[in-house]
Amino acid sequence: MDFKSFQSFAANHNMIPVYEIITADLLTPVAAYLKFREKRKNSFLLESVEGIGRLARFSFIGGSPKKLIYNYGNQLFIDEASETKLEQKDILEYLSESIKGINYPQIEGLPDFSGGIVGYFGYENVSQIENSIGFEGNDKLEIPDSIFGFYDLLIAFDHFKHQIILIKNVRIENNSALENLYQSAKEELARLRDELKNTYINDRYFELSNTNSEINDKEKFFDDVNRCKKHITEGDVFQIVLSRRFEGEFRGDLLNVYRALRIINPSPYMYFFEFANNIKIAGTSPEDLLKVKNNKATILPIAGTRKRGKTDFEDLELEIDLINDPKEIAEHTMLVDLARNDLGRVCKFGSVNVIEDKSITKFSHVMHIVSKVEGELAEGKNCIDALKASFPAGTVTGAPKIKAIQLIDEIEDLKRNVYAGAAGYIDFRGNLDMCIAIRTLFAKENKLYWQAGAGIVADSKPELEYKEIHNKAAVILNALKHAEVIDENIGN
């Protein structure tokens, strides 16, 4: 971007992306992230796989946010300019206010996400949305309910064009010295470009220890399944998603686990966060929570799963079996209805529709039944209103949602924290893209935590639900083991 273009955009906008494009044929997002984070705290890497093993068009890297916010309930902490302020405020209200004052241009050639707010929104935040919900479960981890950074410096990989787009977002204030702002941004991009020329990285290691990879209270888990079934029989709920947490300890670099996860479980949402106080998150989630783009809100309910076949014929047989399974179809239909109801709370009357109904989406290891529900946001509503209406996802709670959440807190007696919450971004235009935080690993200092759940219905069998949770948790365990040897000779 030249100064003339910058000046032109400044006439009608108060946040402008200054950018530079370089060739990306010798650099990968992981290698660039390793170099980028050396000098920057509170960094992130966002990637995506579309369909079967095909990297989506863009990957994103950011760090050193202008501002970091985190909350414990309605206690909101704001780290900015080397100071920390405490406010008694709903974090969603703060996020909504933050994006309302930004006027950001649409520039051809730049990705949809060119900077903004990135982080996670923990499960227990639902108590900030629904007054009838309060959590009594043990908060063993003692971590913030959410952490979000406000990022104005971004590296975007365009995998289609084999380009890297370096972006520095510049805030225009009244009577700003435009040329000085522009030159400062260009100088920062030049320094970043020079950094990326030297991506030699020292060997990094990961070592796992003291892993609890089994549900150590199997008898209690069976009792909990039967408690859920009793509530279903009595008509309190139709379904409850019961989960269990697994733990471990480690030494080394958790990024190796992310690298392993993206190989073992490539997904539409792949993310790695490093936040202050040794808080790190690595995830590869297959499930959208919510997308909002140009005032259109979209939810993609996923329910119903089969493994991939070893041959094309077996794959087709499994697909036919899945789409004709009454239990899977009933559960999926319930989630589609939930999505329609959620969007109906914030969208224009009559605009919510099921755009795609029960299509089979195939990934590298599994196939799912997926539908697509869309609606146009009502006047005065924004992406934060849509997030409030849809959070948390019915796939991690059950239905009816509020009663299921209350029963989960009572039965699990342990705060879920990151698990079953959301991870993703809100951009400077007010668009949002967040996934459900499943297939996700959380680390605090040298401790590891991951969680998996199973949907309990009237005819659920405790032994099968026990196996389902272990099968889901095995994705993380396999990645942890693979991370220990990821840089060794694959042939061995």
C-alpha cells in the first residue's frame, strides 16, 4: 500500500491496514510462528484444513497485542500500556463496545481477517449470559474464564498464491499526522520482513510424564450416566453431554503437540495460543460454533459420526449406514432445531433457514452429518449478540440447553474452563469466526488438561459412553505421544 492509498482510506475510515506482500514458497506458517514468537508475548497461530487434508487458503500469526483482556466472572482485567485496570463489567459488553467504534475498509486482495481480537471464551461464561445459571463446580485450574488479545500486527499466509501478507493496522485519531503514522507502519513491516528471512530454529523437544489417560472413577461415571438417564426419563431434558477430564505433566515446548495434532487430526479449526502466566492452548476442532460475516450469522450443526472406510466401497457403505441411523438422525435434528432457535433470537423474523440439510462431510479419519443454518442479523444486533444467543453449543451441553447446563454442573462437579467454550477471532469489521473448543489441550505451567464428552440419551449404555469418551480423548493422547518424537526420522 502506498501513501496515496493510505491517505485516501483515512478520509473515511479510522483504522487502516498498511500491508506488504512477499513470496512464501520457502516458509511455512509453523516455521514463521516459531521465529515470530521469539520476540513477542501473547502470540497465536490459526490454521484450517478444508475437507480431506487440503490446507485452507489462509493461515494467521499474531503477537504482542496492543491490549489483553481477561475475566473471572464479571471481574474484567485490561492490560494496556504496561498497566492493568480492573473493571466490574461483562466481557461481552466490553467486546461489543470495542468493535462499534471502528470503521475499517474492505480492501481487495486482503483476507477476511486482517487483524482484530483473538482468543478463547470459556464455557462458564454462559453465567454472564443467562442469569439463571450459576456454577458451583470445583475450579481446580484457577484460570481466567476468557483471554482475548487486540492484535494490530498480523502475518497472513495465502496458500493459493504462495504469498505472505504482512499487515500493520493503524488507528487514525483526530488531527493525526498521517505521513508519520504511515512511515512508522512501513518501518515495522520492514523489520518483520527481515525477521522472517532468518528462520533457523534450534531443536525443540517435548516430554510427557505422569499421564492420567483413563477415567479413574469408572464406577462413578456409570452412576453419572444413569443419573442423566433418570433425568431424561423424568422429562427434565432430552439429552445431557457428560464429560471427563484427563491430565498429565510435561517438559519442553507445547507447540510440538500442536504440530502433532495438525498431522493426526487435521480440522477446519486449528489453533495454538500462548498467553501470559504460562497459559497455552492447542486445538484442532472440527466444529463451528458461529460465523458472522457481513451481517449474516451461520451455524453448522454436526452430529452423527462414522470412521472413514479403507476402500471407496466401504466408505460408501459407512456413509449409507450413517445417514440411515435413526438415533444419529434424531440427535442431528435436535441440534438443527437448537441452531434455528438460537439464531431466531437475534435475526430478522423469517430470515432463519436451513440452507443445507444433513449432508455428509468427510475428513481424513471420520465423516459427519452436517447441516447449515443461516439468518440475517436484526437491526441493532451485532456478532456479540449472536455469540450470546448461540453460546455454548448444544453439541456440548444437550437439550434443553439451560437445564442441561445446570445438571452438568451438578453431576460433573468440576468447572470445564476452556473445554466446550469457544476459540477464534472477531475482526475489525465486526465479523466473527469461532469454533467449539473440543479436541483441545490446555496447559498451565507444566500441567496438561484435556477433556472429552458423550451425549447421554434415554437408551444410552454406560459402557459404550465410557468407550466413546476414551476414543475421543485418544486423539489428544496420540498427539502427546507423537509430539515426543515428531522431529525424529519418520521412517523409523
